[in-house]
Amino acid sequence: MSAISHSFGFAQSTAMLPALQNLEAAIAGTGGVLISGEPGTGRETMARAIHQGAVSGVNGSLENLLRESVRPPEVSRPFVGVDCTVGSDVEELVFGTVRNSYDGPDYISAGSCLHRASGGTLFLRAVHEMPGRVQTRLARVLRDGEVWVHPESGAPAVEGVNVRMMASIDAGDSWSDERVASELERRLAVHRIKLPALRERREDMPGLIRILLCDICRSLNVQVKSMSTQAVELLCALPWRGNFTELKGLLHALVMKVPDRLIRLNDILANIRLDASALTFHGGGTLKEARERFEHDYVAAVLELHRGRMPEAARALGIQRTNLYRKIRQLAVQRKNGRSRP
């Protein structure tokens, strides 16, 4: 890994390494970029990081570029996003209101997203939702490399298309002729980046939590807060179905509600009870069984976070190492080496 990835301080998990490698290749290249992942994993943030790095060069840490809590600084070249889930309106967003009048280069409006992105990046959110007709038209424009630009006044003029294409798709969606035109796929998928879910990055979470807390406190103009080890361990154990979006929402609530500088375990539990969406719910069973399920997941997550090292995990859980061994046996927790006990 180059200095770029080493400088990305909170991305130490093995799940994130392929994404970082592909990120470097995308910054160094000029072709299209396809970013997949669950909602809330930072797909557009990754696209902006690539755009920022490719335009201005990467000098120093990528940490600020890849943090969802801050927006990368403006650069001289535009980054224009298009929401492809708006149905037929996508065509007007991308090309404008001007329609083709003959067989030849496409007409586009001067205020269209495609024209505004000239010299920079056009990012297609949920490109698989773009109507097939619009996909075909966009692919043709990219293939031909020129369009007629129709200004608000005056005669249209031919311009070259100088736009880098990036797009996001949901994790699990695959390319097919039925979803995405093959010509558009070829131009978008020069570089592929798959972002892991937050629950797959438990080793990164302490650093992420620390950075996000700092950003949130600064944005609210309050004294920077910290979090106890046990509180962090609990957050690392949660499933985070909403990924960064959900995590930032909880941290924002904690900063607003907790008066002390230190956020403790009880503060987390109080806010989780108020926000049930932060918990994984398994229907059925007694309260004792539900508690055991949570305890199992919690201990397993802490062990995973510390890569199976028992002394560190025991300290984080606030119990003796011998008690942790007993818990592992009682709860049938599988360690990374595949055993339920040392």
C-alpha cells in the first residue's frame, strides 16, 4: 500500500483494504468509476474524494476526503450529482429541456447537468434506476464525444464532451442489459469500488467515532466530547443497518443530550432505547433469551475488534480474563480461530 492508504488513519480493517487500493487506482486514472455498497456507506463521499484527489492531487492524508461528516473543499473543476431515482425527470436533469431535431449529435441545454459538469465529474446516484432510454442516450453522447449546446439565447454550437463519469449502485445489484445499457456499463465500470458495511469495519470504528465526534462538536460550536471505552465497545457491537448515516445521527443526539464532556455507557444505552432502530430485533423468546443474544453479539464483536486477544477484550468489557473465558464457553462465542474457548 502507498502512503495514501497508510495515511488514512481509521481504515485499518481488512474489509476496507480493497476499496482503498481501488481508490488509489481511480484517483490515478481517468476512466469511469462504479461505486457499490449499502445506503449510508459513503458512496458519494468516495466519489467526491476521487474527484478531489484527481483534480488537486493528493498531498497528505485522505482522512478529510473520506469523512462523511465534512464536505471536501471546493476545487476549480465541478462535481455535479444526478439522482437517477426521479424517473422521467432524469433526462431533463442530465440533458436539459432541448430536444433533438435531427439525427446527429445530441442537443443539450447550457444549464443541464451534463454541460455544468464539463471539465469535471458527473456523478449518477443509483444509476441502475435510470430509465433505459436515458441510459442509451447518455452512452451515445459519451461514445460520440460531442454535443450541440443550446444557450438561452443565440445559436447552438458544437462542443466536445469532457466529463468524467462516476456512478453508484446498491450492494447486490448486478449489471445486466435489462438494468444498464452495455455501452454505458463499459464506460462506467473502468474502476470498481465496493464499500463494506459499517458492521464489517469494527476495527475502524473507534477511530471513526473519535473523528465524527470531533467534527460534530465543532459544527455545533460546543466543546469537543470524548467517549468511554465501554461506550465505544457497545457502539462497535451494534449492527448499524443505516451505516454512517445512522451512526452520525446517534452521535449527534449524544452530543446534544449529554451535558458532560465524557459520553458513558449509560448514555449510549439511554439513547438506544429511545431509538429502537439502532438495535437488532430478533422476534420471540423470553427476556432472558433476548439478553443472552445481545450479550453473545456484544462479546463476539469485542473479541473481533481486538482480533481475539483475550487480555485486551477482557479489559474493554470490564471483566477478569477468567470470567471472559467462562462467558465464551457459556455463550458459545466463536473466536477468530474457530474455537469457542482457548
